[in-house]
Amino acid sequence: MRKVASRKRANSDPQFGGGDAVIERDQLVARLAQSEKLAAVGELACGVAHDVNNILQAVIMGAEIIRQRPDDTQLVEKTSKLLSLAAARGTSIVRRVLSLSRPSDRCPQSVDTSVLLVELSDLLVMSLGEGAKLTVKIGADLPRVCLDRAEFETVLINLAINGRDAMEHGGALIISAHRQTMDDADVGLSPGDYLRVDVVDSGSGMDPETLSRAMEPFFTTKPPGKGTGLGLSMARDFAERFGGALTISSAPSFGTTVTLRLPAAPCS
Ligand SMILES: Nc1ncnc2c1ncn2[C@@H]1O[C@H](COP(=O)(O)OP(=O)(O)OP(=O)(O)O)[C@@H](O)[C@H]1O
Ligand SMILES: [Mg+2]
């Protein structure tokens, strides 16, 4: 908001009206553009730090499991596989950032969503730690969806962590996925088949004001160091970029349901 206001002032202030003042104004506008670019880089750095932080939480948890039960060879083998997966995800995030200047390098691909969700379940359990009891329900006949796999995983981890954080004293977190057909009456989305994923928690819920602001970038009610306020805005951006939507229903004491819809589509 502050950036827009500054630019408006520079354009309308009579002191920038003509002659040498025009050059001065152009220089000022160029400086503002530069500072906006820097702000965008700052926002990007926050987003990346957030994703990497989620991955590191999983790595810390995995390392702890191996440290506590070194003789349980099956568990050690399973956990080390998950650690490799987490590292691969980190690599993919770095690749994503490097390709930001060339957005066409993002790699949307046709994904078998039921396989993806099964693979993701273990990582989610590790990311959540103790406290939240996770159940993943995967419907039959899930559609294939065209998406960037690493981004989808990051979005679901973020939504699950929000659910966990809302359940201070523990509780049930349910992630369910199924196929949904939307018709003309369903506002905002083209008619057709969608993958619908609901992330449901039994936590504190949100009051109307929090709910109305929850998807704003940098809006957070968490203490410093606990949240950047980017999780939901990134999730919404992801859904909309792939032709879907993110919606939230929530009420204090009744918990929260975040619904992600992505169109069933082969990649073109
Ligand atoms: N499941 C939920 N239950 C209750 N409140 C929620 C839930 N999810 C989000 N919120 C509210 O919305 C705010 C914004 O969520 P968002 O995920 O964007 O950021 P964050 O969790 O605060 O930080 P970050 O995700 O960047 O670590 C949260 O601070 C919280 O107030
Ligand atoms: Mg969050």
C-alpha cells in the first residue's frame, strides 16, 4: 500500500510539473521502481525461507527419530528415504527460485494425485510432529491434474501446519481428497471436473476479522519467529495460477476447513 501511495504522490505533486523538474521526476520514479524491485526480492526471500523452514522441520524430526531408535533398521531405512525426499524437495525449491526470472521453466506436469498424496502422507506426519493426529482419506477415481509437484506439496504442508498450530492441545487433522464436478452455478470456476482437497482441523477457528484477512500476504496472528503470514497467500496464488481456487470456512471453536480445488486437466 505504501509503495502505491508514494508513486501517486510523485505523479500528482505540482512541484514535479515541468522543465528540469521532469528529469527529477523521472529519476525519482526510476528510484521508486528500483526500491519496489528490492521489496519484491525481500518478499521472495521470505517465501523461500518459509518453504525451506518447513523442509528443515521434517529433516530435524527425521534425524531425531534415527537418533532415538538407531537399532530399528526398518524405521531407520524408511526415515532415511524420507530424508532424501525432503532434500530433493529442497533442491526443487532452489530450482524454482532460480527459474523465477524465466517463469516458463516452472515444471507443471500431469500428476497422479492419489500416488502423490500417499507419498506425501509420511512427510506430513513428520512435519506435524506429535500432537496433531493426521488422517489422510483418498477417494477412488481422483483426476490427474496438471501442476508443479513441489509447489503442491509445499502448499499442503503449509495448510497442515496451520491446522496443527490451531490445535494447541492436539486434535484431529483430516486431509481428504476426491473428484468434484462443478457446474455453472458454482461461482468463480469454469464448469468441469476438479480435484478437491479439504484440510480440516478441530482447532481454535478464526473470528470473522481474521478470516477476512487470512489470505492477505504477510497477515499473521502468530508471534514473531512462528509465522510470516505467507502460507495461505502462497496457497491461493498457486491454486489460481493453475485455474483453481482456495476457500476457507471457519468459526471460533468449530475449527477450520481449507478447500483447494484444481481443475482435472492433462498438461497441454
Ligand atoms: N487452520 C487455521 N485455524 C485457525 N487460524 C488459521 C488457520 N490457518 C490460518 N489461520 C490464520 O490465518 C493467519 C494467516 O495464515 P498463513 O498460513 O497465511 O500465515 P501464518 O501461518 O501465520 O505464517 P506462515 O504460514 O507464513 O508460517 C494465521 O496467522 C492464523 O491467524
Ligand atoms: Mg501458515
